[in-house]
Amino acid sequence: MDFNLVVLTGRLVADPGVKYSVAGLPIGSFGVAVNGMKPKGGGDAPVSFFNVTVFGKPAEWLIGAFHKGSKITLKGRLTQDRWDDKDTGAKRSMVKIIADQIDWPPKPKGQDVAGEESQEYPAETAQAHPAEESQGDEKYLSELDDDEIPF
């Protein structure tokens, strides 16, 4: 049996973006930086960067709720895009994450991402916002032509 599950907590490397397919499906994309464990001998922890895509209403929700530096937790799966380079003809590929669920840890009261004073998040804002509310991206992907996907 094969198993494909990714769970990450990290910070957005830039403000998230959203595009719309010809059929009107919101397609969100963003990058997440995840710190690794610090080496035993000291020094900086290695950082890994991941590209993430989310479909449906969570893509629109993401734009209003997150910005560069926001802490985010997500659950999803890996997918691999493959193509031929137009200039060289070389085979290329990229692994990215399709997010099925996005939520974030609540901020400490009175602090924002940079540790500066801010207002407290309302309790309901810190709840999980599962992508399942959008009825899953498989439904939408089956309705899309390859030309409609912006990546």
C-alpha cells in the first residue's frame, strides 16, 4: 500500500497569491519555509522551502488570513509536475504540496508575527479551515483543462 501525506508547520516566504481558472475555480499558491533541527555542534538550523497549492474557498480565505511571515500549519500530499524545457528540450520536474487542510497556531495574546504589539485573534479565527469544505480538488481538477492550470 502506498501512502502520501505531508504535515508542515512553517512561515510564509511571501504574501500568498490566488488566480482563477476559466471556470472560476480559485487556485491559491504560496511558499513555506520550514526550519530543521539545529546541528549538534551549533550553528544555524537548515531551512527547507516548499511550494504549496490549494484549491477552492480555502484559497480565497488564505489571502485575507495570511501574509509574509505568518506561521502556518498544513496537511496535504505531494505531487510531481513534469514537463519538457521549451528552450533545451530537457526533461524537468518539480515536487510541490497540494494542501487539503490549512490552519495556524493562535498568536500569543498581544503579539504579532514579528513580536510587536497587536490585537488578539478572536477564538474562532484560530480554528482549522479544512479544504474539504471545497468538496476536494479532485472534483475541480476533473473539470479543468491543462491550459487552465496556471502553473
